[in-house]
Amino acid sequence: MRFLLDNNLSPRLLGSLSQRYPGSSHVRDFSLARADDAVIWSLAKERGFTILSKDADFHQLSLLFGAPPKVVWLRVGNRSTNQILAVIESRGSELLAFESDENAAFFALS
């Protein structure tokens, strides 16, 4: 799984996520820090990313369009980068199962 981190997540997460999820990127890497959700959705779909976001709008898009791309919605509120990383790491086996499920389009982490 390769994540595309939405602008509402710190790019610093990539340093820790890159070993477990190689090839992950942040929207800033594509000059999309101010892009609307449809542009980010298209990029993720074209390049095989799973969108990682705290934004409920991507959940809505996944319900409307299905996958690809897949969406992981972080429902964690205001937390530090380290706390967000801990949530992601603690659910690693579930994320791998989500990735391999061809019918799954959306996964919520809380």
C-alpha cells in the first residue's frame, strides 16, 4: 500500500511510514497543497495511491465512486503527529487486510 497523505496531515509522517508503506507521498510532493479533493482523488487513482486523510469528504467520494482509489479516514481529532502515527501503526494488520480486499473502498481508523 502506498499512501497519499492529504494536506491536513503532516508531511513528517512520511519519514516513519515509508518503511512499512514504501512509495508513500504527501500532496505537497505534487504541488497540490491547495488543490480541491477531486484533483487529489484523480491523482491517487491514476498513480495507485490509497488516500490517507482526516477529511470526511474523501469518505463521501468513496461512497459515491468506490475504489480506486481506496480511502483511509483518520477519525482521530486533533492529535500530534506521533499520536497519529501510533494509531496507524497499531492497526497495521487491518490496513493490510483492507489493501488486499478487492471489494473494500473505505476504512476508518479511530
